[in-house]
Amino acid sequence: MIYFGLILNELLANTIKHNNKESFSIKIHVLNDLNKYVFVYEDQQKLPESTEAGTGIQLIKDLVRRVDGDELLINHHGLRDAT
């Protein structure tokens, strides 16, 4: 549960840091799917075209790996595997 909180905190911090709008919305979904939890975070921002991950994204990747999770980043340009 601690890792989930750290991941969520980092996602929120990245959204606030990189947001250029006065107001924005964030959607968070947590689903239980066949004894696995699926966590979906949407902040309506486009991901950069660069494949290099910043410090925040790298931290999120590391935390997801620690709980044997899989990650997939989705942006307005389609799906991009983040691993």
C-alpha cells in the first residue's frame, strides 16, 4: 500500500508541475481484475514525444517494478509501452 501512495503522489506532483492550464481534471480508477489491481490515472495532458523519461517518470517506473507491476502509458497519440 505504501508503494501505491508513493506512485500516486509522484503522478500528482508531475501533473501539477507540468500543467499549463489554469484548471484541469484528474481521473483515478482502481479496479480489481482477477486478483490483480489495475490503477488508471488520467490527467488529460499529452506525453512528450521524447522517449527519454524524466526523473519523476523514472521514479514511477521503479516503484511499479518493486511491486511486480506492469505499466503502460497512453497519450493522445496512441499507446506507448513504458517499460
